[in-house]
Amino acid sequence: PRPHPTLRVRPLTCTETRRGDQQVVHSLGDGAVHVSAARHDATFGFSAVFDAGASQEAVFEGSGMRQLVELAMDGFSCTVFAFGQTGSGKTYTLMGPLGQSETQPASPALLGLMQRSFTCLLEQSRSRASDLALSASYLEIYNEQVRDLLSPGPPCALSLRWSKTRGFYVENQLSVEFESLEAIVSLLLQGSQRRRTSAHALNRHSSRSHALLTVHVRSRAVSAHPAPGQGWGAQGSARGACPSKQGTLCFVDLAGSERVKETGSSGELSVEANSINRSLLALGHCISLLAKPRGKRTHIPYRDSKLTRLLARSLGGSGVTLMVACISPSSHCLSETLSTLHYASRAQRVTTKP
Ligand code: ADP
Ligand code: MG
């Protein structure tokens, strides 16, 4: 199937309202969204559009997220990624208004796609007859380095390798088993904390890295189905007669897509900006090549960035992808909003064969 392109328009923030920003994005219903400003007038189509009034629950139910969770349980590689400029609502959509303080957890109504998916996954796994094993890994890509957000101690770079059976994979990444909602939410908090801690030292680090949380679903089916040809390797054969399948559900919080001004940024910041631009460009490039009709496709340059290597399977191969484009409705963000909308429209034409 095609990736479901979903658009979320966040409400105007207090700052935007106080500044007197115009609202330039309007939802027309039926997945159409209209952008109108002085010299711009364009309509874009999505499979679903959520505007300022949409609740977190509405986004979960209306984006196809629930189906994605079910596909992961059936052994598919599923990926949801949120993209858009810094401040457009990516993290809010995925996790809700996370941890302003640990003592005051977010209200259940504000929980994001991730917590809702975990709940759904755990409920399903309890109700299914098959025996399921769930584990999670959490990585970030910062300055083209892959780092483990779950392993204790200062972050160290992990190697990204390729093998015939597994495709691209991260060597020595930590994978932690979990059986309850509390356990996985606590892993999520720990990991995003590690991202956030460096934010103070490194100027908005959190939006300067891509974060990927992957839930691995291993099922030992009761009825004998053959495994869907995924790299199960040694663990699989160790179970002997028990046929099994492994699905994944990966949540990607991409770094802000805004163009970083060449001037003024120096040293560390320009390195950051370059690696973000490079990986988002590589992703956009792969997406636009994948959008060509199958017969006309050339080589897809997944190797151009760590991000595209890690997403290779879900983008082009056997995966199912849900993309959530996030934008601000403000006139102030117009050019970034248009670029996000164009990026998302290109991505819509990609088809995969799970
Ligand atoms: P990003 O991750 O894209 O940089 P955030 O998710 O951090 O952006 O959102 C920026 C700000 O806007 C945050 O203060 C967040 O709480 C707020 N926000 C984003 N989306 C919404 C929404 N749908 N409803 C209410 N507030 C939102
Ligand atoms: Mg964010």
C-alpha cells in the first residue's frame, strides 16, 4: 500500500496570537487543505487532515495508527514518522506534552500516538492466543552518529552495518524487554530525557537529532504459519518447532526541517545544520525517486545518510509507513509550511510491497 500521508495543523501558539499572526492554513474537509497568503494560493490533498481542534485521540483513530499496530503484530515492518519545522508539533503528536515535570504526568487525554499505540499493542497481545514477546530499542541520529538512548553512561556512537539477511542494522544496540505500559513509558521517558538533557548544553539539541523508538514484536504463533521471511536468525531456530514471526513498529521524530541560515552559525552549530540538511535531503531524494513509476526507477541512494539506511526497509522495501506532516497555521511560518506540504505530497506517491 501507499504510505498514508496525514497532515496535522497545530493551533496558533500564544506568541503567534500575541504577535497578531494571520492564519494562512485552512482545512476544507475531505482531506483538502488550503494555503492562502499574499502571493500564495494552493490546495493540497491528504488522506486525513487534522486541524487545531483535533484531539490526540482523533489523530490516533483517524490516521490509521491502530491498523499499523495490528500489522506490526502480524509480522510487518511498520514506521510512523513525524516531520515538519521545529515547533510544528511533531513531538506533541508522537508523545503529547511530555514531562514539563516528572511529578505531574500529562493528562491521559493528551497522550500521543506512541503511548496510545503501546496501550493498543499490550491489549491486543493479551487478547491474542499467541505468545508474544515485546522489546524496545531507542536511538538517535545526531551529527550522522547513531547513539543509543537506552544504554546508561555518556552517549557513544554505534556502528551501522549491512548484511544480506538483516539489511541495515545497528550493531550492539540495546533492546529491552517489556510487559507493561508503565515499563515501556518509562523507557520512553528515560530515552527522551537523555535527548533533552543535552538540550541545555547544546542549544536545542532535541530538535537537532532524529529519534527512533522501535518496538519489536516477536510472536510464537499457535497455528503453524511460516515466518514472513524476515531476518530471524539464530533466535528463530533456537525455538525449534515453534514457527514465529517478527514485526516492528518504529516511531521516528525527525529533526526540524527548517532551512538553517548559512550565516551566523559556526562550529558545532553549522556541523549540526549540515548533517540535518544532509539527512533530510537524502530522505527527500529517496522519497522522490521511490515516487517514480516502478519501471522508471533508478537506484535508490539509501546509503547517502544514516537516516535513510535505517529507514530503508520501511520506505522502499517491505514496510508500511504512516507519515504525519506537522505544520503551524501562522503566516510567519509560510515558507516552511509550503516546503513541508510539498515534501509530503511527494511522499504520497511512494508505494511499497509489504
Ligand atoms: P516540534 O517537536 O515539532 O519541535 P512541539 O511538539 O515541541 O514541536 O510543539 C511546539 C509547541 O506547540 C509545544 O509547546 C506544544 O505543546 C505545542 N503544540 C504542538 N501541537 C499542539 C497541538 N496540537 N495542540 C496544542 N498544543 C500543541
Ligand atoms: Mg520535537
